[in-house]
Amino acid sequence: MAKVAIQTLDSRSLEWTKQGAVVVGASLIVALCARITVPLPFTPVPLTLQNFGVLVVALLLGSRRGFAALVLYLVEGACGLPVFSPSALGLHGIAQILGPTGGFLMAYPFVAFTAGWIYERTSRRFGWAVLSGLAAEIVLFMGGLTWLFVLTHSVSTAIKYGLYWFLFAEVIKILMAAVVAGRWNQGYSESRKPRA
């Protein structure tokens, strides 16, 4: 009986370690995507691949692990690790979270949860990945624009800084993330099929 309990404890510890490594790795994927950025001269919000990383993590890991990975990502950034896209204003750490891009950053765990939650309850096809990403992007822009409004006290300025310039790029990122998720799930399904 004691041997079975120890084996169960060992397998649980191994599983927790594995899941922890997945979450840490996912936060690093978002950090790598954040390094690909294009500053725009007419807004303090850069064009970045960071949102693509968030969507991919969410679609591949699901709601809970995606949420955990993005919370960890924010903690890493708040501690001063260079995981966020470079700030046009030279902000770092918590100052960057409280700066113009802060609403987008603070929304990331909820973005990941939304995309993951919807997608894990579907057939995991391309169309569902696109719809999951679209719903998540709505959450992202609600957070980002609300924070910009708090900082600027102007709806039109918040929309000018945080929406117009990004719509086309976000559609591309949603489609790219959906392709990655679809290919990943297709490959995973095929690997699980019994061999003849």
C-alpha cells in the first residue's frame, strides 16, 4: 500500500514538474515574440508579434495553462526581466505595465483564458481557432483601449493610439495562430492513432 502511494506521489510530482516547465516555456515563447516589434511614430503602442504569441499559447495550452503562462509572463516583466516589447517611452518593469501599453499587457492572461476556453470546447478545427482568436482579441482591445482612455481621458485619442493602426495586423495574427493550432492538433491526432 505504501509503495502504491509513493508511486502515485512520484507520478503527480513528475506531472506537476512537466506542466510547470510547459508554462515557463510558453511564457518564454511570448517573450521571444515580443522582441519582434515595429515602433510606430504616431502612437506609443508598437506593432508587435507579442499578441500572436499569446494566441498560440492559448490555443495550444488551453485556458488554465494559457492563463498561468501569461500571469507568469507579467510577473517576469514586473520583476524587470526584458520580456516585454521595447517601450517607445523607455519604460521598463512595472512602469511599462502602468504605461500606455499596460492595458494590453494586463489583459493578456484574460485573452489567453478566453481563447483557450472557447477552443478547448470545440472540434479544434481552423474555423473554431479563428473564432476563439477573434473573441480573445476583443478582450485584448477592450483592456488596451480602456487603459488608454484612463491615461488620456479621451475616447478618440485612445482609439487613435490603440486601434486603427493595428486591425489589419491583428487579423493576420489570428489567422497565423489558427494555422499553427490547427497543424499542431492535426499532428497530435495523427500521432495518437493506433498503428496498423
